[in-house]
Amino acid sequence: MRVTFYTTASGRNPVWDYLKGLEKFERARILEGLEQIEAFGLDALRVQFRPIEGKLWEVKIAAHRIFYIMVDVQEMVLLHAYKKQSQKLPLKERETAIKRMKELMS
């Protein structure tokens, strides 16, 4: 499976920017999880997936969450990432991911 990063119209890459802002060990852990996804798809180790809304899904790697959509059977596009700090999914994070999903699908 191919994992790609969403890019804004201005050329920004929000998920990659998020990863660059993390401590080195946290970034390494997330990148390892993404490599697992590329190698084993939805059977990746130490990674959990859950549906959010419609085509929007979330991958959980440690305390970090990354929203994504599948644009075809073999391509996952990472839309938005955040560190989970409460039980509920923050509305702002969800809205950001939905906005990016709609931009990508149009």
C-alpha cells in the first residue's frame, strides 16, 4: 500500500509539518507505523484503524492520530494529524480533516 501526504493548494504539507515538530523518538515511532502500513497494509503491527465519518478514517499510532482517506485500494492519503489528549475526538481536528477530505475529493 502506498502512503502519501495531502498537500494544500499553497504547497504546504500539514501532516509532514506536524511530524517535523515532534520529538525525534515520537517522529520515528510514527514513521515506523507508516512504514508498517506501506509494507502490510491494514494488517500493520502496532497500528489501529477506526472509521470516523463516511470515507474519513483515523489511524492510531501511540498517542497520535492521523486522519486519512483511501483514494483507491492501494493509496492512503494522510490529511491531518494531532496528539490525542482527551477521550473525545476534538471537533476542530475533525472539521479540519473533513475540509481537507472534501478538497481532495473535488
